[in-house]
Amino acid sequence: MIGDGQHLDGFEAPLHRSLTEPILLGGAPRAIAIVNGTVAAALGLGLQQWIAGVLVWAVGHTIAVFAAKRDPDFAPVLARHLRQRGYLAC
């Protein structure tokens, strides 16, 4: 019955697009963008090094955007790689 295009009542669930797409802020993963902005703000406001803070933010965000274009889940993959570095080594 299902193969011919009929639907059974009560067995349908909508799949929203927001559940399948990564959460990005300005093209970078949300967590990376927040950490990058926090570090840049601490450098710019806390140490009063405005130019260095803006440069750290711009470079960090640009790198995160390029990495997210290649793989939106690069941050968890990188963390796993660093944590399990020698696991599969000979």
C-alpha cells in the first residue's frame, strides 16, 4: 500500500529545513564565531589593542568561513582529530 503513493494516517512527520542545515553566523559555525568574537573583544577591549583585536577577528572569521564552506562540521571533526590523534597510528 505504501509503494503506490498512498499515505497512512498518523505516520507522516514534516521535516523542516532548519533541522538539516548547520547553524552559521556570518558563514562561520556559531560556536567558532562566538569564541572568535569573544577573544577579539577581550584583546581589543581588555588589553586596549583595537587594531590587533580587529585583525584577530577578521583573520579568524575568514578562516572559519573558508573551512565551513568546505565542511560545515569541521569544528567537531577537528576536535575529534586532536583528541584521537594516535588512535589509528601504526
